[in-house]
Amino acid sequence: MSLLATRELTIRFGGHVAVDAVTCAFEPGTLTAIVGPNGAGKTTYFNLISGQLKANSGTVTLDGKDLSGSSPSARTRAGLGRSFQLTNLFPRLTVLENVRLAVQATRGGRHRRGLNLWSIWSDHSELLARARQILDDVAMAGKADELVANLPHGDQRKLEVALLTAVEAKVFMFDEPTAGMNAAEAPVILDLIRKLKADRSKTILLVEHKMDVVRELADRIVVLHNGALVADGEPAEVIASPIVQEAYLGVTAQTASVEDGTPPTPTLPSRGGLEKP
């Protein structure tokens, strides 16, 4: 059984169908890249899965459980971890406090039951220890006491990965994780994603415009266009498809035909802000 699945997932804004009856299943131990031109519905699809938007129709299931009516926080507790094109952190708290809150949000314990001060402190210490371990895993232990607002963009992205680890996600959803990064910052995030991919119990969904990144990381590519799923398969097969080359990746069929028979690596146009529905 698939870990995560959407069935006939649909949302309309007025007369515009932003996501059009998308049925797709995602297996454990795979990284699926979701690509398509600007306005294709990729971020909107992510928002429907994670609960930021409410679908007009269709379902989202995780481990066979229907999450369609669940809040974003309930979906997070169920195992859906989501990052955003723009970082979604607590800028006035420290790095350690951000991670500690994420750990605390997914755990029961004395900190929730209002017992005596000693037991609450003991539980708090355990949460901090777990938070420090996570920061060490993402090479941010040295910045634990820094305010998030003072972090460079690349470190804020690393912190988002730490938060997804803290909530013990089964599914990691990355929406353009290297957006806005310089050449020195991007490899750090990609290395973190590679480490997550090595854990075959996890499922990763990645919206990305850099096709060299997609070629390297993806086990599978799903292509959206005008809110509909138009291609789904192994990366080489999908990228080489004439309809994808011409209509969705901006490469004409003639250009794609080269002497050695290997299609060029197309590049999707980058975006500066959030995808609008």
C-alpha cells in the first residue's frame, strides 16, 4: 500500500481549476520530483496535501488514513512534513528554541500535564537534548543560540530541514528548497536531502525548477500542467518525452533531437515568489 496518496484531488478559485482531479500515489523510500511550468499548480497541490488549502473534492490519505478533513497541525502529527518557498520559522526565537518547539509539538509528556516543577524541568531537558541532537545532525550545533532573524538564508533553509526531522515526518515535502540561495549555500541543502533519501522508510516530494537537481535526485518525475497530471514515470523517460520537452520544459522537439540521441537537459524558468493559484 502507498504511504501517501491523493485521489481526484481538486480545487477551484472562481472559474479557475488550479488542481484538476489529480490522482497520484507515493511510495516509501522514493523521491518524486513534481515539475511543470509557472502556474501549473505545483505549490497549490502541496498546499492541498498539507492542509493549507481545503479541496473542493477528492481525498488525501496517509498510511491508509483519510486526512482530507484534518487541519494542517493534525496532518503534521500524522507524519506530513512541509517546507515552503519562503521560510516559515519563528524569527525572534533562537535556533535551538525553534527546534525544541517542533520536538515538543509532536510529543506527549509532563510538559503538557502541568505536574510539579521538577518533573516539568526533567521533561524539558529531554526535549532540549533531542533538539541539540537534531541540530548536530544538520551541522548547526554551533548556531544553537543565535536568533533565527540573524541567520543567512541558507542556514534558515537548513533549520527548516531540522524542523521536519524534529516532527518525525514520514513524508518530507520540499517546495523549491534552494530558491534564493547562492552557489555556496545550495549544495548544503541538497546534501541534507540526499541523507534523507538514504533512509528508505521516508518518502520525499520535491518541487524544483533546476532540472540538473531533478535528474540527480529523483527516482520519479510527475509533471503538472494547468492543474492536471500530464506525465508520470522514470526521470529519463519523462524528460525525453516529446510532449514534455516541447510543452512543459520549453524545449522544442527539433532542439531535443541531437546526434547522439541524448536529449539536452532543459531548465525550467525560476520564480521569485510564491506560485499563485
